[in-house]
Amino acid sequence: MMTTILFSNVLELLIFTFFYKSLLSPNNNNKHEYTIIYTLCFLTKCLSNFFNNIQINIAISFFTYLILILKFSNSKLIYKLLSLSIYEGLSIFSESITYHLFQLFPLANENELLQMFFSKFVLFLFIFLIKKYKYIIDEDYIDLKDSLLLSFQPLSIIIFIYVSNGEIIINSKNSTLIIFSLVLLIISNLISFYIFGETIKKNKIKKELDFEKMRIKENEQYYTSLKKSIYDFKAYRHDLKHHFSTLKSMLYLKKYSEAYKFVDSLYNKTCELSDIRSGDEFIDLVLTSRLHKIYFFNIKMYFEIRPLDLSFINAMDLNTIYANIIDNAINSCEDCKDRYIKIQTKTNNQYQIIKITNSCAYATEINGSFISTKKDNDNHGFGLTNIQKAAKKYNGFAQFKFDTNSQEFITTIIFKNNTKNNNT
């Protein structure tokens, strides 16, 4: 019995680790902490098995595995609970089916070690099958309601067996009927996974469409703003000769005070309509449409530009990246005394890198993601997500970091050299 319990818990912990690492986002804890916690969980489960009580075993298993995924996974709590309920349900399914299968073969039923290994093998097969449904725990496309509904079936079985202490299943005289019932339950769960999988795929398509609509709206606003800037510059250039004529008349009449004021006004207007030259044509276009805000907030611009070859990115996607980065940088600068934006680009044999550093008084981060602090945040907070999606579309990588010491927000985007358009 001791050997069976030891092997059973070792295999179960290994299978569970394989399960949650397949479905959830694991974090990087140090190996010593990992070893200590797993050892404690192993000893706790072994101790609970000696009581030979189904209710105690289920409770200990649930809380043991809950501790493991809370400690070693970065996923949201609802997805951790969902994955745990699925695992516990599959574990009970495998043990129940194994028990009744071995009841049909009295000689095999006497071998506890063989029964245990068969049970874990069946559990592993279930886990391997569930891995194909990994997208059912997609944190971007499944919400709280879907998670609760999906977890209802495995949780209901766990609660049923827990409340009945397993008596109805263990003491049933018809093992064939129980096996058939359990198989139907498994099929029912798989059908539920399929239905939810289709729902999640639809949610994903909807979010992608929303993203495209948002991107089109941003580009429309960008081109409208750019068109207005060009029109204003042409109109001002047209009036410039009249301004100089007026200034000449003031000086001729020796109205020096009025001339000084007129020159100041002319200088400010010229600054508003002048452009900023970074050395990158597309960055200059984006900055031109935002000059009024840059000058209004007195934001200093710094550039360290090395030529990039981003021809594999279409204009709309490139605008989504640059426009959102610069808009976020300008918004972050608003609450700072020292306002600045530094744009750097560089390339090497492997990568092309875009780095934007801007002053930032504070940033709100939840579950590793930065969120908008605007009052109407229902209409904000899409910028960083849009940047990530646009970069990912071309096998790129976007990283956001807030440095509390320097009070800077740093956006880094990396593309591989010779990246082909992944638009398909």
C-alpha cells in the first residue's frame, strides 16, 4: 500500500504539472522554491491518502493543486480555477472508470499497483486530449461567464462524489452501467469544450474585427489631421507676404513696440506650423499631425535615428504602431514638469529596433498589462494592445516598461531583419 501511495502521488504531481504548464502561463520561480513547495505538496497528499477517505482526498488534492497553480502560474485566477476543476474532474473520471473496469476482472482487481498505473495512464490520455482544447482557456477571448459555465460540468461531478463520499459509484453492483455512464459524461464534457471552443473562436474574430475598425478609425483621424496641417501651412505661406508687408509698414512708421509684438506673434505662429525633422519620413509624418499638442505642452523632442527597412509593413499597420506610441507618449507627458520624448531606431544583422522613451509621472499596471488612467477609459487603453497586435502580425515583439526611478515610460518594438509580410 505504501509503494502504491508513493508512486501514485509522484505520477499525479507530474501529470498535473504537465497539465497546467500546457494550459496556463507558467512563471519563472527559482528551483529551490519549486522543489520545496512540490515536496510539501507530495508529503501532504501522501499523508491524506492514509485516511482512505474520498472526501478528505478530494479536498486535499483540490487545495494542494490550487496552491501550486497560484504559486507557479501567471494566469488570471478564474482561469486557474477553471483548469483546476477540469483536471480534478478528469482525475475522478479516470479513477472511477479504472475501478469499475478492474471490477470486471477479479484477478487484476487484486493488484493495487497495476490498478494505480492504469488509472494514471487513463488520466494522462485525458490530459493529452484536453491539450488540443488549449484555446478554451484563452485569456484574451473568454470571460468570467464562459469560464463559470465551462467549469460547471466537472465541478458538479466533483461535488456529487464529494457529498456522496463516493458510495453511489463504489457500491454500485453494475460496473458496466457505471462505466457507460462515465463515458457519456466524458463525451458530454468534450462536447461542451467543442461548443465553448467555437464560441471563443467567434469572440476572437469579433475582437479582430473591432481591432481593424479601431485601426481604420485611427488612420482616418491621422490623415484628416495631416490634411489639415498641410492646408494650414499652405494658407499661412500664402499670407506670409502680407505679414511682411505689414511689418515693413510698422518699421517705416517707427512703430517699434507694435513691430516687436507682431514679430513675436509671427514667430509663435511659425513654430506652430513648422515641422520636426527626425530623419525618418514616416515618423516625421506622424509628428507633423501632432505638432500642435507637442508645442502646446512644450514637449522636447530628441532623436537618435538609424535607417530602418520596414517596407514589409504596410502603411496602415506602420501608422498604427507609430501613431499609438507617440499619442501615448504625449498623453504621458501631460502630467510631468519636464516633458520630453526620445525616439531611437537602430538595426543590426538580426534585428530592427524602435525605442521610444518619454517622461511619465505614473503608470497603472494590472496583471502585467498597463491600463489607461483616463476618466473615459472605455474609449482609451486600446493603444498598447493595438501596438502589440500590429507588431505580432509581422512576427515582431512589443514591450512596455515603466521605470519608477527615472519616471520614464519605455516602449520597445523589435522586428527580425528580412521579415516577410505575414499578412496572410
